Amino acid sequence: MSCKRTIDVGADARHDHGMFTIALPHAGRRRSQDRYRQREQASAPGAANLPCARRVLLVDDSPPFRSVARELLGRRGYVVASEVDCAAAAMEAAALIAPDAGLIDVHLPDQNGFELAARLTHAHPALAVLLMSADYDDNFYALAEVSGARGFVPKCQLAQVELARFWPSSAPSDPGA
């Protein structure tokens, strides 16, 4: 039997976002064993090809959504290196931690995510940015491409998306290099 944990994420008073649900697979015993195997493989030759090599900057002004996204990314083998709630903090965090990837909400309090993606990818060309939003229209896909992001995903579809499509596996960045 396949169990799923459903998490409803609601809007706050500052935004006119609707309610959406993200269903996460149940992290039972089998999943834990798979994670243990992944850790064992991380020390093997070719470990740089594992998705856990990707350090993610998470940018969203909704604390409940950041919590859900952090759990989803962790289950997929990614590490949330930093999570922030606005564009200004995202620019500072990217400069400090040199993340491999960014998961950025389009609707931020101080700047829209498309502008932030353009600034981040200009300052950090190797940064693989994926934009997301709870409310969107068909233009968002083209706007994401123009901004330098790898793509756009509706938040309600984030759990079903193969993130490696946007964040190909590679060796982890070395901020000290």
C-alpha cells in the first residue's frame, strides 16, 4: 500500500494566492533503506553524479511552504544550503554559500522572482535556477527562460517534477576554491 502525506499550504494576507496541496510519498522503512544506500554510494567512485551533490538556495516568503519544500528536496537527495524570504536576502546568501541550484518563488515582497533569477544568474552563471509559483499563467514559462532560469514549475506540481531535468547532477561547488 502506498501512503502519501498531504500538506495543504494556504495563502497569507499579503498575497491573493489560492490554496494548493502537495502530496509527499510516505518516508517509510524502505525509503530509509534507500537513503542509507545513497549515503553508501556517495563515497563510491562516480558519487558526484548523485543528486545529493546539489546544494539548493530556497527563496519563498511563506514559512509553511519553505518547510514543505525543504522536506521534498531532502527526500529527493538535495540539501537546502540556505532558505530566505526575500530577494535581497537571496542575493546575500548566494554570495556567501555559492549554491548549485536555486528554487525561487515568483512572488516575493521586495522583487519578483524573474528579476531575481536574472540578477542571480548574471552574478553566478553556474547557478541553476528553477522558478515556481502557486498562481501563474502561460507566460511564466517564457519569462523564466528570458530571466536565465532553467524553467518554471507550478507549486502544485513540484512534488511530481523530476528536478534533475532542471538541476543536472554534477560535482558539488567548492565555495573555498
